[in-house]
Amino acid sequence: MKNSKFIASRSIKRYKILFVLAILLSSLSAFAEENPDYVEAKTFTFSFENVPLKKVIDYIEKNSEYIFVYYGETIDPNRKVSIKVTNQPIRPVLDKLLKGMSVEYTIDNRQITLKKVTQKKVQPQNSKKKTVQGFVLDKDDNPITGATVKVKDTATGALTDLEGFYKIDLQDENSILVVSFMGYVTQEVKVGKKTVVNIQLAEDAKALEEVVVTAFGIGQKKESLVGAIQQVRPDQLRVPSSRLSTSFAGRLSGVIAIQRSGEPGADGASFWIRGASTFSGATDPLIILDGVEIDATQLNTLDPEVIESFSILKDATATALYGTRGANGVMVVTTKNGADLKKPIINFRVEGAVSQLTNVPEMVDGVTYMKLYNEAQTRTPGTTDIYSDEKINGTINRVNPYMYPDIDWYDEMFKNNTFAERFNFNIRGGSKRMDYFMSASVKHSDGNLKSLSKDFYSFNNNINVYNYDFVNNLNIQATKTTKVSLGLNVSVRDWSGPYNSAGSVFSSALNANPVDFPTRFPAEKEDTHIRWGGRSGAPKGSYINPVASFVSGYSSTYSTSVTANLRLNQDLDMLIKGLRLNAIVSYYNYSYSKVYRYCDVNQYETSSYNAQEDTYDLNIIGNEKSTDLKTGGSNSGNRRLYIQGSLDYNRTFNDVHKVNVMFLYNQEQNDVNNPSDLLTSLPKRKQGIAGRLSYGFDGRYLVEANFGYNGSENFPADKKFGFFPSVAIGYNISEEKFWEALKDIIPQFKIRASWGLVGNDQTGAGRFTFLENLTNSGAGFTTGTGNQTHSNSGPVWKRYANPNLTWEVGEKWNAGIDVRILKGFSFSADVFKEVRRDIFMDRGTIPTLMGLGNVTVQGNLGKMRNWGVDASVDYNNQINKNLFVSFKGTFTFAHNKILEMDEPDFRLYPNRLKVGHPLNTIFGYVADGLFTDQNMINNSLSQQFANLPLMPGDIRYKDTPDALGGTDNAINEYDKVALGYPSVPEIVYGFGPSIKYKQLDFSLFFQGTGRVSLMMSGFHPFANDDNTARRGILDYVADGCWTTDNPNPNATYPRLTTAYNTNNNQNSTFWLRNAAFIKLKNAEIGYSFKNMRIYVSGNNLLTFSKFKLWDPEMGGGSGMAYPTQRTFNVGFQMTIN
């Protein structure tokens, strides 16, 4: 066993050494590629007599770094030639070799291109330069982004923009445009006298294999897909935000996405593919970037400018190859590569944005607060402390701001606008031997916190986030059949902000009222510290001063992630035609460090006041504290080595039988950089194989089978590996002969269906969950039941062994259609269902007689069903040479239900069961209005959770019948029921048009949600659950509360009380709200010049919802979290070629 571990360790180290060497060699070869002296420095000496021309060419390639490129008709390889050269460079050799042939050559670095000599037309003497522009479109008039438009036999070229538009300068009217793009037949177009040339490219049946990126980055012909896969154009993800995931909602069919915060650096969205199918905690999709797994944080840092393709893999056929990792769907992202261009293409984009908080709950002023507090005191038994008329009048008259403060704590700490800047520079180019793509992005954003700390200390504790991202992709055609690629992705994040979290800064504005103390008192000459305002008498000392807490410290974090991968693509046609070998070695390292600095604060309160002299005395609250700066910090990190190899066989026989076979092996090791104990020092390892077999007959009948076979350390030896197969079929009805009459109306109509199994090994309980865990610490264990228990000393189980723990398995079904109608209209829709069984959870019903009262017992105890539909519609049409119109819409509905889970015995109260309800269902009481008088209270059931005597204005609750139809004549926890919809939306949709007229473009996008609820909580005024704050009061509460002067039984808020009222703070329908909304998510207008575009855009511009207090997308709670932001953005983009 020791030997095998030693060998594995040495193998991994060897991989790392080879990996570093490969990077260095690839870099050196890239520089060598650009050496212009090679053409003159390399000489040849040889002699051939009456040999085939091909033999001489082969000799030159074998004895040099040159490669020849030519079409089959260019030369006669069997033509006999005789040649003798001595110490001659390549040009004289070629002149001699090709003499007498109608062949000319060009040398580009080490590539020699041969082509037939054509008779050149005489250029007219009066020819003038001209500019030609137009669109490059596919057969359905969809724009082709990134197509290469070249002027034949020149170095002049351009790339099409997001709308497929290009503009290029020509020397004369006889110029010929050469237009090419991966997956389409290259086309040559003579310009003539035209100034607008729109080009429609036809699909290349062979090249189209690489258009749609599927599992493991393998390309499949779009028409041959049978899985549920959506590919998204990168420009659809380009929104004015520093986080990529904020663009997902409504734009990606099948993706549920919600943004809960607007805090810079923490404003990414949470997202799920087709909702959640498990409650074990592992609901996130797998994210693959250039063949390597990344997390959502890394995905969020990606700039859309670097993305080449973005695919969503949704059903079992699409994800089965990933086995255990793909249970919750897969996102496959590839970054851009270089291109064979005479000149590199440089792209530059800079944006500046102004942001403001979307919806901040409003607080009442000081006078209103005191009057409502006094009203609440009259409704709070046993209290007499009220604000005096003198205090109220002094505040009204603004007599002395220190004795009669009226503080808007939000206004004290927050500013209205904040700024952000984003910059991207990228370059792509290359030749047939080598191509490259390099990108650098810088993003900066700051928060809405005022820089108050600068007024008192030497630091700025407003939120400031800097992101630096670098992408470098290099591809080298080492031989005619061998391609080596090197990818490097580096992300650096530098964050600084308040010592306490930004969310706590917001909540502190609610937890302090406006009248109890000022922000601070004037300083005295002898002071060595700031005299912050405060008030004693809180259960845990003084009440919190939000500004003092905010400015007294800051923290900063610094993180870097580096992903490097080396790829090999080897064509094995020399062995078996259609066979290809692909391999990848990837290394990832993440490091994180945090430093925080803070100081204690001294709070003061007034002890007396002389109104005539307007003077007051101050007392320090507690003992004086040192204000010396204290510091602390932490660091962490991890690294990962990933190895993958695959064989891919792809052939078409007799133009009708298309066969694809793929076999793949992968292995991964994860290590913690600074382990804290023995368990974290052990590397995590994964291993798996996968395979695919697909067959298509004449493009009409399609069938595909996949499997993944994966191992996990979380299960016993006999269950360590799991097998996850899938099958799918498809039928391209539109390829049948009987469809010919409908081709002009419906050019494509395909139906497909799939079934498969997916696996999950993330138990949510740490590593090696099948093993027991014992400890000698603690007080021992207890056995027995009820009052008959006995305590025992000795070892205690922390986790009980479960040798039967096994894989969580999901069985997925999918059926879908893909339709294209007329010109430019396409539609896809899928119906899906998944049943997830053997879901991991801690057993919650363990008899105490077993002595396992505080022990975790994990088991495969749950079952859940998830089903729904998702659909997308696209319309793209070039109306005329000046007008292009497009429209995009998506719809996703995902509804789940818990079928089995380990719950207490609620047979008499089935309303308490989570089984039968969706995940994230809110449970609470059914409110029955407010008590209107004491008589109603006397004749109502006891509400046993009330900590204060019930009074008019309190919430009244309904009694829920038990399973037998009876009741216990009391309102208690057995009366809780499922309320409303889940807190995560079951419906997400989006739609919007885009129009381009000449150089002007305009777009709108709306996004919405449905079937979602939120529960208001934690915003109740005057007292929180431990009475450590004399809280402020929201305008919403002040305007709608029940009072003795306004005893409205339908009031939107119950009676006020200065004590924490448990009766009125229960989750119930009284606080339940419909959180559905529709937003004008994005609007943009731009104008394009020759090679530039300027644009203005906005994000989160308008929200339409029944819920008005805060952005409903933020979900339930008090609303006092960092709000989402409304952004106005100005951008400039320039392309140089």
C-alpha cells in the first residue's frame, strides 16, 4: 500500500514538471515562430534526377521546419523533375523547382502556399479606393458574429461584429471578398460597383460538426443533436455588470437565476439548471471552462469579450458523460482562440457606469418616531417610559442637535450614486502554423457607503473592488496532424470594505432610532478619542451607534486563481480514418488572504441639560477603552490537477451513415494549500471513464447512447463506483421527401427524446461519510426513554457508520422539438422530468434508547420529483440593406415536490409534513385578520406562542384540523401549514427586441418571474428578539399600523408595542407577499462608425411588482440588505485591423 501511494505521488509530481516544461517549450516555439531570419538562414543542398515533384517537396519538409499548403489541383505531384542546389535558401530553391509550371508561391513564416497562376486583369488607370459594407448571414438570415472578411490576395481584412456587420476598404472595383467562418463554406464575392454587399454563407456539412459545443467541449452538428442543449451567443451575456451570472435570468432557457444582493463583489446571481432536484445541498450545476471544472466565482469574473461559446447541457444525454459531476446540469464555456489573419485584430472596450440603489426602505423622522413610540408604550403592559413633550418639542424646534437629535442614519452612512469602470483589451491573430488570443480586463466598482472613516481615521472603508483578469490561448500546428494548445486564465481580486459586513451596515440603519443620541459630540482639547453618541441600558451594554461601528475598522481581501492547461489534438487518420486523440493536463491554484484592522469606540450620553444656557454634561458609557488599532487576518487556498484523455472516431459512410464513437478517461486530485488537520491534509481524488456511441442515417434518424462510470471516496468499497447511462433518439422529419412541399415554410422540424441516469456523491456531511467517527471528549452518552434515562461515560460517536450509504441517483426524461419557420424564425421547446432517489440527509428520528441523541447518522433517505418545461424563440431578419430586426424570448417553468424524507411522526398533523410540498416552501400560520376588541380575544382559542397578553390589534390565527378532522382547541406549532409558493421562483422568463438601422442600433430586454413568494420578517420596530436595539420604524409600518385612533381590522401592520411581540412576529399569511415581478432589465442604444461603436445602456431600469417595499428579487426578510443597483453605462469599443 505504501509503495502504491509513493508511485502515485511521484507520478503527480512528474506531471507537474512535464506541464511546466510544456509551457516553457510552447512559449519558446511561439517566439521562434516569429523569427524572420529563418527564410534566409536555412539553406539546402541536394540533388534529384527525374523524380516525382512530391518527393522533392517531402524532402524539404522533412529536412526543415517548412510545411507546404496547396489544393489538389494546384500541382501534379507525379510530374518528373530534376534539380540540384548547393547551400541555397528556400526562395531560389522554389524558383528552380517550379520553373515552367503555372504555379506561384508565398512564404508566411514557415508556411509555403502554392497556387495556380491566374491571368490578372489590367487595372483601370482611374480606379479609386472605395469602402464596402454589409452583413454576413446564415441561410436563415441570422447574423454570423466573428466571420472573417478578406480582400483576396491582400493583407486587408475585417471581422463581423455582433450583428454580423462588416466594413472594409478596397483598392478598386475589381476586388474580390473572401468570406469564411467555422462551420460554413468559404465564399468569394466580386464587389464591382456595389457599396453594400450582404453575403449569405451556406453550411458546410463537414465543418459544421464543430459548431455546437457539447460535453467535454466536443463539437456536434447542430442538426444531429438529440440532447437538450442551448447554445448562447456571447453578445447576449454582455450587460453593464461586473458579474457574468447577472445576465442569465431570462436569457438562458432552462436556467433559474435570482440576484439577492447588489453589493459590489458579492452581486452575482444564484442559478440552477431546471431548478433543484435534491435537498441534500448539492444543487449547483457543473461549470466547465475550456475543459476544466471551475466554480461560480470564477465564472462570474469572465468578461463576455473572451467567450467563444456558451452551452447549457440540460438533459441526461447531454450530461451523462460527466457522471457524478453532471447531476444538476452542466454549463460548458470555451474562450476565444486566434485565427489565420495577415494582420492581428485588436479590440478595445472601455465603459464607465453610474449606479444607484434601486429601492431603499424609508424610515420615519424623529418626531413621528417618538409619537409612535409613546403610542406603542400605551399598548405594552407594565411600561411607563415615554418621550416627553419637552423632548418632542425640542426636536421639532431643533433647539440643540446634541440634546434633541434627529438622525437619518441611512443618510449619514450612504450616498446616492457610485461609480464603476470596466476595461478590456484583446488581440487575436496568427497563421496556419500558430494562432493566438490574448485578453486583459480590469474592472473596478465601489460601494454606496460614504467615506466617513477618512474624517476620523487614515483609512477608507467604503467598498472598493478591483478585478484583473487575463486570458491567453496559444495554438501551435506542430505537424500536419498534431496540434498543441496552451491556455492560461488568471484572475486577481482585490477587495476592501468595512470591518463589519456591508449587510450589517445596512441593518444597523434599522437597528438605531433617530432620537436617542447624536452621531458624536464635539471634541474637547484633552480628548484622545472621539466622543461617539450612545445610550446605556441595553441588556448587553450600550445601544449600537451605527456610524461609530461602521467607521471603526476595515478589512481587505486578496485572492488569485490561476488555471493553466496544455492540450494535444492528434489526428490518427494514418492508423484509422476518422480517429482522433485528444488529451489535456490542467493545473489550478487558488489563494486567498484577509487582513482586518479595527479599534474600540467610546460612547457618551448626556446626564443633564441646562436649557437656559444651552449646556449639557456628558458621561462615558462604561470604562474608557483604548483606541489603538488592532489587527488580524487569515489565509487559505487549494490546488487541483486534472488529467483527461479521449479517443474520438467520426466517420460518414456512403454519405448517409454517420457514426461517432468516443471513449474518455479523466482523473483529478484536489489538495488544500495549508491544511489544518489530518483530514484536510489528505488529497481528494476522483476518477472516471465515459463513452458515447451515436448513429445517424441520412440526417433523418438519430440515436445516441452515453455512459459515465465514476468513483467517489464518500462510499464503501463495494459502492465506490457508479454507472450512469443514457439513451436518446431524434427524428428530423423535415429531411423526409414528403416534407419537400413544406420546406419553404418550415425548413426544419425535429423531434427528440432521451432517458438517462445521473449521479451525485456530495452528501453535504463532509468526507468519508460512510465511516464512523469517535471522540473521547464530552460527557459521554445517554440511553433510555422518557424519564427512564441513564448517563454513561466513555467514547462517544460523533458520526455513526453507515456501510450501506450509496449514490444519490436521478432518473431523467426529456422530450423536445426544434423548429425553424419561414426566414429567421426558430423555436425550441422541451418537457422534462426527473425523479431523484436515495437523497442524502441526516436521520432526524433516532430513538434516545440507542444512545445516539447528538450523533449524525447519514442515510439515503429522500426522494424528490422535479418536472417542467423550457422554451426559447428567436427571430432574425435582414429586412433590407439598412434594417436588421431580431427578437429573443425564453420561458422556464420548473416545479419540484418532496416525495420522501425522514421527518418526525406527523401522521396526526400531515399539514406539518414537508413531504408533498416543493423545496423552499414557507411554513407558517394562516392569519385571520386582527383582533378588534377584547370580547373577540376572550372568545378565541389560546395562541400559545404569545409572550405578551393578547390585545386588540394583534394578529388572530386559524386553527388547522388534524388528520381526523378534530382540533386541539389551541393555536400552536401543529397549526402550521405550507404557505404560498416557494421562495425561489418556479417561472423565469425574458423577452426583448433588437433593431439595427444603418449605423444605429437599439435593444430592450425584459425579465420576469412567477410563482414565487417572500416572507417579511425582522423589520418590526422598537425591539428585536433580544431587546439589544431600540429600533427605527419604517414608513410602511407608520402608515399602515393598527392604532386606537384607527382600529382598522384590515390594517397592513398590527398594533405597535415596544416589547418584542412573538404573537405578531410569527411566519404567517399576514406577512406573506407575492414576489413575482417583471423588470426592464436592460436597454441599450449605440452608433457604429468605421471601426468604432459608442453606446449608452441601462440595467435594472424599471420594476413592476405588487410588492413595493424593496426589490422583490432580493427575497424575504427585513429588506435591510444591500439593495440591487440601477446602472447607467456609457461605453466605447474600437477594433483595429
